Amino acid sequence: MRLCPSPSRRPALLRLAAFALLALIFVHRPAAAHDGHDHGATPQPVAAALPRTEAHSDLFEIVAVLQPGGSLTITLDRYADNSPLDGSVTLTFDGQEVAAQRQGIGLFVARHPRLERPGKLDLVFTVTAGGEMDLLTATLDIPAPVAAPGATAGPLALLRSGFVQIGIGVGLLVIGLLLGRASIRRPLPPMVEDAPAIRPLKVLRTGTPHVVAVLLVALVAAGPADAQPVQITGEAPRRLQDGAIFVPKPSQRLLGVRTQITEHGEASAALRMIGTLVPDPNASGRVQASQNGRLEPGDTGFPTLGQRVERGQVLAYVTPTYSAAERSSLIQNAAELDAQITILEARVRRLTSLRGTVAEREIQDAQAELAGARQRRTAIQPALSGREALVAPVSGIVSTVRGAVGQLVDSATIVVEIVDPSRLWVEALAFDRAALERVTGANATLPDGRVLDLVFVGRGLTARQQAVPVNFRVDNPPPDAPIGVSVIVTLRTARAVRGIVLPADAVVRSAEGPPVVFEQATAERFIPRQVRVQPLDGTRVVVTAGLEAKQRVVVKGAALIAQVR
């Protein structure tokens, strides 16, 4: 007797088969990922994705990176200052010697079939640079080739593949449609045919459409859903989870990173203050008019910026300007003086002709009175028709010109400023009066980083802004020194301080605020160290805490490393 499910149980069996298909598709199925996302395992915080090794001695430092395809990229630098070295590198492994091909200064590439086989490989680097030679040893761990993403052995993985799931879904869809149609009960035709009547379909009670819908969902879900894993190469500079910064050797060379091995020593303590670069008051001058008037150019025109002028040279003229009442008064005074001069001249001639009959004193008084009248007339003549010459008070370079043809000026207007660039001063305010008694030297740092040596001139007794004004003379100033800019004045005192002397560029501000320096712990790993520093001079500082001797510290490029995120 043949066993078959009853018609009432067939829909339930179809639903069970559909849900079994869904379970087969979605069990252990990786989640689908959107573009740019990765739902795979979280990558480990390694310094770099490419296999690498490094070695160093007191002379050299080598970093070897295994590139895809089995080529080994080697960088050669000097250990003390991290500068690239031009030389030759030879590899020895498994009793074989391979010469690395030079690609540039301090850059080499080695190729060998052994570099493509996984496993640990002991390397010996023979380095020759100039007259120096050294042997460096390292171990390179070559990983096994990584399988393609999503490739997993076993029948379950085969069933989860996209094409197999599509085939299974289509097949089950066809089978479900056939079984659904076969499960519809068809009544036998009656002996006597009745009038046709509309009756509800039995299929609505069988649940076959629900089964077909479930199978369609399974067919859609059977498509490939594995997202491509995000490729993390790790060869770009980045900050690691422990706070250290990974900077590969190619990036170090682009940033120009240089290091210095720290050593303890003693240095003179320093005091910093803000100053201003000003001209020497004994070698500079200002050209101003003594009266109100209108500017006129000199014989060679107005002076230009940077022009060399000599003392007494005429730079411009000022034509006096008067109101109508003032001019009328001047003309009246001139007419009165002219009349008085005429009368005095006639009197002097008459008395002179009577010399011997009149007293000599009367003749002298008349002559003196005539001379005084003539001088008064000469004095008011420029006010009527003359002009005032503006001459250079000192020899030097024109630094400021505030005038144009026809401009009205008064006695408070500075028309031209003249300075001598070889004689400059620095004015500063010192808030620590006691430190001024122990000053042994001073210098000033310009905004562009240049350092000027200073010679102490004197200090004032009147406080300004609760500080003591101090003047310094610049020793051998550069000819293009910008006058009027703010400078940092560093005073060296007789007090000695012990610490590690570093360039000022080695110290940068961290995101939290305290000063830090970067220690090169390994060839490509930099650790920020908080330090306490004191200014030494315009270009150096002394680290009094936070560093030990024999550490490699970044002295060039620290500000760029601090920007790595």
C-alpha cells in the first residue's frame, strides 16, 4: 500500500519545506554590508599591514618591507640623526647572498624566490657606506598567502555560494508551484449537472500562495551578500591606540624627519621677554615742517622708500598758506617796514654828510636802526612769497614717506623718516628686575627665525606697565631687518641649569597643552613624551624633566608628526 500525505497535511508540509530552505540559506550567512562598510572581524591594531623587519647598530638603521610579489624594499639611514645614507646593501639568508639593487639614496630593492615562501627567514644585512661597514641581523616573518574573501571549504560553504543558492531557489520554486497545483482538490463531476455557481477557491485555505511567497523571498535572498573586506594597508602615517605614532620610512623622508641622541649637560639659565626693533635715536631722524603749508617736491622729486639720502639734502618744500586777513596783515607790515627803511636810509645819508658837525654816536644809532629794519623786512619776506626747504637731518635710508604734491601739512606731521640700518636698538620690558643683575648675554629672535646678538645699553628707572624698560644695541644687524616688528629677547644669566639641550623646534605643544617631544622608539614608531623646558637662547631650549640620556628625539619635523591623526 502506498503511503502519501493526506490533502489536509500538504500545505503544512509545504510551509515546513519553505522555512527549511530559508534556514539553509541564512544559517551562518555573513551580514550584507553597504558601500564603504565592513562587517567582518575587527582588524588588530598593528603598525603596518605589510610584513616588515628592522635592525640597527650604532652606525646604521635598516627597515625591510616585504612588498606584494616577493620584492623586499630596504631603507638605509644613519642611526643617530635618521638621515638617508648612500651606500650598498647585501642580503644573506639560507646560505645565499643577494645584492640589493639601488633605487635612490638610501633606498634598495632585493628580489628572490625564497621571499615568496611563508615562514620565518633569518636575514643578515651587509651595509657599506663610505668608509664604514657593519653587519645587521633581523628575522622576517613571511605570512602564508591569504585566501580570497569569503572562500571557506566544506559543503555548507558550497551551499552558501551565490550561484548554488540561486539554482536551489529556482528549483524549489518550480517544485512548490507544482505541488501547490497538485494539492488543489478537484470534486468529481455530478451525475446531474446543476447550474454553474460561483464558489470560493479552495486554494485560499490551503496556504499555497503563502508558501510561494516564502520561496520567492528565499530566491531573492539567495544572491551574494558577502561584502568585500576593506583593505587596510597601514602604510600611511597614523596614530595608534596606545598614543604612539606610526610613520613609515617613505613618509619620514618626505617630512624631513631628523633625530638627535640626547645627552645631559649644563647650560646657562635664560629669561625671555618681548621687545621691539627700533632705530638708534642717535642715527635716525624725522623731517617735519615748522609751519602750516602745502607740500612741493624737491629738485629731484619726493624721496622714495629705501632711497639713500645725505645730511642736509633737500627732500621737499613747504609753501606757507595764510588766510586773507593774515596775508593782508603781512602785506601791511611789509609796507610799513619799507617806508621805515626809506626814512632811515635818508637820515643815515644826511647824518653821514654832516660828519664832523654831528656826534658820531648819532650816526651809529641811525645805521643800527636801519639794519634792524632791513632784517625785519627780510624775515617776513618768506612768509609773503617764499617757501621752506625740508632737509634731511641725518644720513641714512628713507623708511617712511607720508607726503604727496599739494598735500597740506602742519608742524606735527612727519613727512619723511630716515634710519640707519647699521645702527638699530631693541626696546623691551623686563618684569623680573632681579634677573637683570645677572645678565651675561642677550639675543633677539626675529619673526623669520633669524637671531640677532644684543649688547646691553641701559635700563630706565620709570616703570612702564609694571615693568622696567631695557634698551639693547643690535650687534651687526642685517641690512633687511624689519624695523618696528616684535622680537623675542632672550637674556642669558649666570645661573647654571642641568638638563638636555635641544633645538627649539624639537618641542611642540600637544593637543592637551603641555609641551612634548617625540622619541623615536623604533625605526617607524614615535612616542610623545611630556617634558619641562626652559629657554636657553633664541634657537635652543634645555629639557629639565621628562627625558633621559641616550634617547633618540626628533629635532626636525616634530610639528608635522604632531599633526598625524
